[in-house]
Amino acid sequence: AQSVTQPDIHITVSEGASLELRCNYSYGATPYLFWYVQSPGQGLQLLLKYFSGDTLVQGIKGFEAEFKRSQSSFNLRKPSVHWSDAAEYFCAVGENTDKLIFGTGTRLQVFP
Amino acid sequence: KAGVTQTPRYLIKTRGQQVTLSCSPISGHRSVSWYQQTPGQGLQFLFEYFSETQRNKGNFPGRFSGRQFSNSRSEMNVSTLELGDSALYLCASSFTGELFFGEGSRLTVL
């Protein structure tokens, strides 16, 4: 069955520290992969996406993610976290954008 | 360019009632998707419409329905509301390769 796993429910980091949010997926073929961010009371904003090609993708707000086919992973990274990055982050997979399967999310807390 | 607009933003209903939620996509976007977000189940796909046709459907009971109009605006309807239908309902539109989400309609069922 198709699924997305975000193993970390809650992560706390200090401002300026590096960040890695994990995402593993189970899918029949190479899916489209996405990372979204949601601030409280808001909708979801796309951070980055992978369709094909270079496995290291750059997104907005200084985020990047690396697709590793052998590990079925698409981890999100940021070298230096800012207090404004505190939010919930969702990994999603799909055959296209018409029907996405989302992970359960990782809530990021940033301490000054 | 205006974003995805969802109305109403908040509403309270009682069990057994029905509700209709509206979504206006970004101009030029012909695909509209709906998702339900709850603390327990997370984000779950409801359905997707393209040019007034339902192309994809998630695993929700028949009480959940939707439609899309010729101007790409979409509505979803939930009949015979249950307590478990309390959720944030998110609409997203796409042109190609990216979903743009609205801020959602938060439904509380009492």
C-alpha cells in the first residue's frame, strides 16, 4: 500500500542550528515527492518538490531535500533554522498532484 | 494574483445537519482538490475535480460529495453530519505540478 512515514512527531532545535526532517515512503513507482509547511491556522505552502532529475532539490526559505531511491527517503534539511521556521511540516507523495498522500507531519519548535 | 479562497472560514453545525463549503481557485487553474485535516487522521484526500468532472476520489462515505462549476469554482457538501466530521477542510487548486492551498474551512460539529 502507498504510504508516507514521518517518524518524528515533534522536533525542537535552537535557532541557528541545522535541521533535518525525515520522510520515508512506500510507493509502487518513483513518485512525485513534496514538502509542505503549515503555520497555525493557515493552509499549506509548498516548500519544494521532486519530479525527476537532480536528486538534491532546492526550495524556498533556504530549505533543500534529497531524494534517495535506495532508502525510499526524501529528507528535508536546512543549515540554519530561524525562529520563523516554527511550524508543522508535511511530506507528501503522489503519482502527480491530483491525489497526494500526506505523512502525519512533524511539528518544529525553535528555541532562541 | 489572488490565491485560493475558501468560504466560510469557520462554521458550527449540529449532528444531522448538512454543510456546503466553497472554494474559488486561482484564476486559470482548472483542477481543484479537497482534503480533510484532523488531529487523529491527518490530511486525507477527499476528491479532485477537473473541468467539472470528478477525476479522483478518496475513501470517504457517500455523505461527502462535491462538484465543480464551469468557472472552476468548487463546492463540497457533507450531509448528515457526525461529530467525527469536525475538521479543517482544505481546498487546493493546481495548473501543473504544484498544489496551491487555501486557508481552509474549519467545521465544528456539536
